[in-house]
Amino acid sequence: MPPSTWNAAFSGANLLAVCGWLLLIAAPRWRASQILAGLAIPTLLSLGYLVLIAVHWHEARGGFSSLDDVAALFASRPLLLAGWIHYLAFDLLTGAWLLRRAQREGLPHWAMLPVLALTFLFGPVGYLLYRLVATSRDIVAEDRIPRFLARLPAPFRALEWEPRLGAAGIAMALLAIPTALAYAIDPRLLNGDPVWLKPLKFEISIAIYLFSFALLLPLTSEAFQRSRLGRFTVWPVIGLLFFELVYIAWRASRAEASHYNADGPAAVALYSAMGIAAVLFTAASGILAYGLARKDAAPLPPILRRSLILGLGLTAVLGILSGATLSGAGGHTVGTPLPTAAVIPFFGWSLSVGDLRPAHFLALHAMQIVPGFALLALPLRPAVALRAVDAFALAYACLTGAALVAALNARPLLGIG
């Protein structure tokens, strides 16, 4: 047959499969969607596959015993088309099955949209994402985390767990596993660092951020949690953080810079969107500080309440300030480090020139470090403990500011190094 015939068959099979995917995405609960996408269209594609195999298998060269044999097998245009239709049929079947399963388990359809999109584009990756979403939800739904918290000593025993933020934190932590594997086997470098190092660091940091929110939001009142500000600290924060991670991981997979990338209008727009997202989810820590400062918040020891409010407030203010400085600087460093210059392992912070990232790190993690100090100060008399927390928060803010100023003056890590 002429090439145009195979091209027409290829286009027809693609159109048929796309129609099935659109039904799953746009009309997930319409019974006809499952009949067409989960039965009729895969059946038609399977029939086309069967005809191609029956007619052209005799001319096959190669086989399945080695990669070279598979490459030789698909050198045949009809068999290459058959292999493509094989993918179309089984990916669509998998997508329909995942959607039915998600509906039985009560997963919201919006959570399935990226699952369906990735199953359509990359097959097993979509299934893995579904397993990630379902596993994270199951861990939270089965109350495993609250049971774990109940075994901890006071005051941790009284902690509760916001399930949506908790599930998102678990999902982010689980994402670090394939990223760590990619980090271990991918030899590519970007600006001297392994390409998967930045996504791995962000996954760990975002998971800590989400777990912190999951533990702290239940300490606010129900009235605050129902308010617009309170609602902003859940799904908007989750969405913004996952958008940030997906963008960074996508760039890493292409060995491209996610930050300071100005390679065309699309890159500039995406980087700007990432910056806006960072400002919004950082500001959410200030909103959470307000919720804990309200009179209707859950009763807490004064030292813990003070430390949480100060830590979250410092994260909001210093995080946005240091982030804006990073964004406006046009690069992580002030000064040009030599390729062989010393850096702090894993973090990659420069020990030879000014580096803006340590100050940003300190700012973003004030919400954990200041309350951590308060736990150490609990044995002190209440008045002394409060003064100690205030002094520590002030010193922490000064340290973060000094790190930022030192970096802007091209001095590494407060001039040490």
C-alpha cells in the first residue's frame, strides 16, 4: 500500500482514540462515555490491530528477544502502525478502568484530570500518578497519621491532621522516590549540578511545608477554616506548590533551567507564573499566622502560640522579600564562582561568592525552626520562655537579613569561607 494509506489509517486511529479520551475527561459520569471509551473504541482499535497482524505478520523481520530484534520488527510500516494501535487501545482501556475505580473510591474528577492526561501521553506514568493519589488518600483516610501522633509525647499528642494537606504532603514525599532514582542514574548536568537535584530538593522542602500546614491549620478555629482566607490555605496552596514542582521537574527532564529562563516568550511567561505562585503560597503562611493569632483559635501554651505566629510571620515576610531579591538578581549568586569552587554538599550553595539561596532557605523554614526552639524553651518559666522565643525570633530575622545582605555584597555565607 502507498504511504498515504498508512498515514490515513494512523490519523484515523488517533482521532478515534482522542474522541474516547475527550469523553472520559469532559463527561466522566455519562454512561455512554464508559461504553464508548471503555468498550466500543478499544474494540474497534483491537480489530484494526488484529487485521494488521493477520495480514502482515508473515513479513515480519526481527522479534522480541532483544532491542535490536524489536527495532527490526518495527521497521515494517504496517507492524509499526499495529504497535501504535496497540498502545492506543490499551492506554484507553487503562484510562477508562482508572476512571471507574476513582469514581468508586470517591476521588474528585479534577484530581483525575492529570492522571488521564498522563495515561494518554505516557501510559504507565498515568497509572503511577493514580497510585500516588490513591495511596496518599488511603493513608489519610485510614487515620494512620492521627494514630501515629497519638503515640507521641505531649504536646504533640494533642495535634490533629488536616487530611487534604496531609495527603498532599505524603504524595510529595512519595514523588521524591522516583526523582531520587532519576538523580542516581541520570548523568546529565545543568550548571554543574545533576539535573534532578533541584526537583529533589524542592520535593523535600514542599513536603515539609505541606506537613507543617497540615498540622497547624487544625489549631485554628472552624470559623477561620471556613472563611475565604482559611480556605486559601488548603487547595490553592496545594495547587500552587504542585504547579511549582511540575514546572521544575519538567525543565529538569529537558536539562533546562527552571529559574531565570528567558528562552522565548513561553519560558518568560511560565517563569513569571512560577514567581507569582511562590509569592502566593509563601503569603499563605502569614494567613495561617493570623488564624493562630485569633481569639477563637485552639488553646495552646503561650510560648507555642507565640513561636508559631512569629515563625509563620517571618516565613511570609522574609520569604517574599528574599524571593523577590532572588528573582530580581537574575541569578542565584552575586559574583562568578569558578567551576571548581567549593559548595555545600546537596544544597549546592557557593562557598566562594555571594549566594542568595541560604537566606531564602532560612526565611522559608522559620515556620519550623522558631517553634522548634520554643519546644526546647518549654522547661523554662513561662515569662522567661516567652522572652527567649522573642529574642530567638529577632536574632533569626537578623541572621536571615545578614545572610541576604552578605550575599548581595558578594560575600559567601556571612563572609565565612
